[in-house]
Amino acid sequence: MITAIIIVTALFLLVLSPLFSVLRGKVSGSRAKRRLVYNLCAFGGVMLAGLFMPAFAFAAPAETAGAAASGITDAAIKAIAAAASVGLAGIGGGLAVGPAASAAIGAMAEDASTFGKSLIFVALGEGIAIYGLLVSFLILFVL
């Protein structure tokens, strides 16, 4: 158990290591942007590894395959799928609403009659997150 904690801490510090010089102000400009992209990619890789490692670690041999032997049940896979659908839809909705809402506020500042059109575009972006929530309900309660 302690070795797992040490490994996870070492990976976390390794992922954060490119940002230390950026936070101290020693690196700026395009190099800082490149380091931030590297950091986000490494963080995504570590998160994916953390998501899929239990599936490989608890995989049972073919002769003892089964839900109890593998350690991962159907309920766990449903929970992961539901969480992924809500999380990714929420991120997509946030990416859609951010620019749409700022553009809508700018358009309404110039002409107040554009409120209805602007509201439609913002609501379309928010609908993405609601669709993700509906998909998660379908995953949890129908499948």
C-alpha cells in the first residue's frame, strides 16, 4: 500500500515538474505555453492509466474468469461510463457556452434586440451537458 502511494506521488510530481519553472517566472512566452501543453498531455495520460489500470490489474485468467474473480463488476463499469458521459458533456458544454455567452453579452451591449437570438445560442451549448446527463441516466437505469 505504501509503495502505491509513493509511486502515485512520484508520478504526480513528475507531471507537475515542467510547471515549476513557469510558476517561478523563469520561463515565459512560447516555451511556457509548450510546457503547459506537455503538462496537460502528461496529466491526461496519467489519468487514463489510472482509469484503466484496475481493469488490467484485476483481470483474471481465462479459466477463472468471472465477475467475482476479476474484481470489476458490471455496476462499476456502468458507474465509470456514466461519470465519463456527464464529465465529458460538461466540459463540452462549458467550451460551447463560454465563447457564446461572451459574444452574446457583446452583441446585447450594442443592440438590445439581439437578446432572443443570443439566448438561443447559449441554450444550445448548455443542452450538450443535459444530453450527457440523460445518457448517464440511461446507462445507470436502463442498461
